[in-house]
Amino acid sequence: GRTGTFRAVDGVSLRIDRGESLGLVGESGCGKSTLTRAILGLDALQGGRVRLGGQEIHAGPHLDPGIRRRMQVVFQDPYGSFNPRWKVAHLVAEPFHLMQPRPSDTRARVATALADVGLGPEAMDRYIHEFSGGQRQRIAIARALAVEPEVLIADELVSALD
């Protein structure tokens, strides 16, 4: 058998300027998720660094809320990230706590974010289980975009859309 250490990600260097998009493509197990978790500050790096606008990101439970607001993520299946007891207005507004000051026009911002993904204001007063998988994905996108992030990380974003 083979011996030694396995590195899912080794020697990666990326620079993404404002307005640019980057897609990571690779086989299962090649390190896409590992790299994503490192960029988001969810996992510690074994070497190197991640910076957002010159500010270094360090993994850990106490990641600066300002950094968290500036980087948002939409997962392939976002249903698990939604509290089923909350209505959509609350779900989309949830990351507003990362904004300082917190927006005073919360409901209007939620309505705008939902409209941006093709959902009407009536969606705000419904529960997440009342939506199709594709609509749930659009709600997750609205939630991520509502805080106007500088970086949006999407894990197979379109796979759940209908």
C-alpha cells in the first residue's frame, strides 16, 4: 500500500479582484470543500494565508463579524441552514446582525433581496417548508446577498434551482 501524507490542497494561490468570478472544478475529494472552508475561516490553514481586502482571516469561532458579513456562502442544499420555525422574512434578515449599524429598514431590504431572486413579498410571511427546493435555494441566495458581501462562495449553486 501507499504510505505518507495526503494533501487535498497544496500550493494554491488565488487572487480575485472586485467584480471577478472564479469557478473551482474538480473530482470529488480533490479539495474544493477544504479550500472553501479555509477561505471562509472555518478551518485552520496548515500554511499560507487568506486575506480579504488586505485583512488576514484566521480560522476560529470568533471570526470578526465584519469579515463574516463581507463573505457569504450558499450551500448546494441550504435547507439544513434554515430554522424551520422562522418565517422567510426572519431567515433572510438573520445575517443582518453582522451589519453595524443594523439596518432599520429590515423588511424593505428583505423584500428587495427576495425580488432580486424572483420571489414576491408574500414569500416573507411563509415558512421554508412551503417552498420547492429551487425556491429554497433562491431564498438562500437572497439571504447571502442581503448583506451586500464582497465575496460570495457558492457550492454547486445552480444544482438545486428549478
